[in-house]
Amino acid sequence: MESYFQNVIQTGLRLWAKPLRFSHICIVLFFIEKAVCFRGKTAFSYLNIGFFSQNLFFLRGKAPFIFSQNTFVANYIPELQADIQSVIEPGKLSELARKSGFQQRNSKLKPAEFIDTLIFSDFNHSQLSLQDCCNDLAQNHQKKLSKVGLHKRFNENALTFLKSVLSTQIASKLHTGNKMSWQPFSRVLIADSSKFNLPNQLMTDYPGFGNFGVSSIMNIQYSFDLKHGNWENLELTKATQNDQSHSKKTLDSIREGDLHIRDLGFVTLEYLTRIIEERAFFLNRPHTQVKLVQCSTGDSLNWKALHLKMMGRKSHFDTMVNVGLGKNTVTCRLIAIPVPEQVWAERIRKAEQKAKTQKSRITDEYKARSRFNIFITNAPERMLDAAAIVDLYRLRWQIELVFKIWKSLLGVNKVKAVKKDRLECQLIAKFIWILMNWKIFRCLNAVVQKDSPGYACSMWKFFKQVRQYSYALRKVMKDTLSFKEWCELFIFPIIKHLLIEPKKGKKAAFQIVDDIFNPLS
């Protein structure tokens, strides 16, 4: 019996004594004094502390970080290595190249060589020249090609070929073994767009907004499934094509059980109606110009009266509303959360500043409505309460983090004045590289969260690391370096330094997910 308790002491102290807080130990000792099984024992014995630190889960502090390399190697290494090498798999590429018209019978340049050079030749496309690409082909593929010859290969066929490769990689889903239920949602889809300026020479293909003094702008439309970590759509579009028109193009991808979280710019009645018809769910912010009629009264919401009624009394307002006009309406929930006075004042300041430049005025209704964060959803309260709605919508900002990484770390917006086909080919190639590493990140993060609940990998830190060692991933793709060796060199030794450091008073995305979908985890 004594040896059993000695083992309990060692196990309990090794696992949990270090992260225990003083208040936790005091509570443990209080329970020890009352415990029948320890009558006659001193309350401050190491035996008792070891026993309770092992068994009282709800008294634990944050557990130490554990990462199982063996689990990652066994569960993900083979699939990831195969997925990376499939990007330049000759048979698959030849088929795609023939269908697109890129592969020509007497061509010196093979499809795999073309893709490999575009993905890895230089990360900074604003400095990448045709000669740089020719040099890379000569050094890595022993292929001599003139600048003129390579320039001619950047055409519509090459672009179609690269898009088909990217589409194939997007369609290749990796299963990370995510055991979180996320019930009742089969997918949690976040969509948004990001714009960046292009050289003026591209204004015909990618026109800008003349009234803002920008001649040429490209827009990236992107969506991904937060539940499974899969990319769902990526498209390069004109900035003059607004989000609502693009939203209509994605209606056929809506599936039963989906939850779609989108910015107000994507919301149309057609989109909301389609989601309801497909038995899916939406969570959006309504546009300020959208009419909201309360079902119980048949009148438009009086935001000023609602603000006065809620002052210091209620944390939120939850009601059913009709969105739209006449027969073209959708019935759904509306949740209004009052914002602090300083937040409201800043909103009004920005709105007045914008109105001044446009020589207009903001209305009293706008001022009153700005006192709230407003959400609309067709998910019932038993499924998502008001607090969950607010937290869940915050996850939409994950896509803003993705855009920040693409631009600030990976430089997708740093381009030079080249012809349209070459620009798009180089961008698509960079997104193929990003997607390869995104899949690695998702698998790595899955193991971290499984082995060490309460921890997660930082997207920013991960991509900052792999950006430096892109040349080594190229070796993995060519099968001159195993993916296991790549991980042992560049990931495993620093895995602890790739973790998210949650800010004080602010929950990280993985913590929000746990609170909503796994409250007892």
C-alpha cells in the first residue's frame, strides 16, 4: 500500500506540482482535512498533496506542454510527404498540362520543372526576373532556356495549368483527427476578401477606383473551413467586382449543416435564403442599409429607444426580425450587444470624417444604431446563445490573420510590372507553396492540441519559421530529403517556441472554440 502511494506522489508531483497555484494547494489541503480516507494523517503530508494533485482535475493549474513526435511521425508524416510530392508528380502533372494546353509535344520545359521553379526560385516576386527563373532552371533542372522562350511560356495555357494544380491541391483534404464535436455544424466556413495595389500597367485587366487615386487593384477571394482546416476556395478577381456579386457564385457550395460566418459585405437576401433552403446556418453582421423589422411588433427597430431601455439593465437584446422588404424577406434572430461609450464615440468620429469627405451627413438612426454590435443568424438560441454568437463571430478575424501573414510575411502583394499571365502564374505558384505549408501547420497543431489541451501553434510563428527554410522543403518535394528529416531539423527542436502566447484578458481562437463547443474539456 505504501509503495502505491509513493508512486502516486511521484506521478502527481511530476505532472502537476509545478503548475499548481498556491490557492489550489490551500483548497486541496482543506479537502484533505475533511477526507475520511486520510483521517489520522497529517494534512500537510507530501502523500496527500501527491494524491490530490493527481486526481483533482478541476484544481489543476495549466499543465506542462507535451508534444509526441512519435504520434506526429506515425499519423501524419507519410500522408504529408505524399501530399507534398504529389505537387510535381509527373503522371498527374502531365495529364493536367495536356488538358490545359500547356504541355506541347516538342517543348523543352516539363510541367514539373516549370512549377518547381515558380514555387521556389525566389520568395520576393518584386525582385524576381526572367533571368532569375532561367538561372534556377539551369541550376536545379539542367535546363537551358532563354528569357524570350520563358516569357512566351507565361500565357493563358500556363495560367490554366497552374490553376488546375492549385485546385487539385485544395481538393486533396487531409484529415487531422480533430475530435472536437463542433456540433451541430458539419463545417464552419469563413469567407472574406483582401485587396492590394498593382502597377499601373495592369489597370486594364485589374482596374482600380479612380476616385481614390489607385489605378490598378487585385482582389483575393478566400474561404476556409475552420473546423477541418481545409481551404474551400481561392480566386483572384477584379476589385471592381464586389463581395456580394462573388457571394452569388458560391451558392452551389452550401451544404446541409454548414455554418457560414461572413462579413456584412457578402450578405444578400439570395445568399441568406439559399442557406435556409439547404438547412445550413449563417452568422453575419447586417449592413446599416438593411431594413430590420421586429416580428413581434411589425415595426422597424427603434435603436434609440432600445438603447435607453437597456442602459445598465440587460447585457443583450435577442429577438426575431424580418430582413428585407415586402415579399423578399428572411426571418431570423437578431442579437444586439451594447458597446462601451468610447467605442461608440470612435465609430461616430470615423463616420463623420468619412461623411465630410463625401459631402454628406450621418443620420440620427445611424448614430443610435452604432451603439450596438448587431448580429443576425438562423441558429436557434438553444444551439448558440448570445455569448456564443459574439465569441463565434470573433473567429472571423482568423481570416484577417491569414491575410496579414500572406502580405506581411510572405509578400503576396509585392509584385512588379509584368504581363498579366506571368503575374497570375507567379501568384498561383506562391499560393501552392502556402497551401503545402498550411497542411503541415494544421497537422502539427492537431497533435499539439491533442497532446496538450490548453496549447496551440501560432500560425504567424510557424510561417515565419518555414519561410526561412523553403529550400529544404524543395528537397522534400524532390525526395532528396525525407519529410521526417525536415521536421527533425526545422520543427521539432523549436516546437515549444511555435506556441500561441495568449494576451492577458483576450482569448485566443482555440480557446474560443473550446469554450463554445467543448465547455467541459
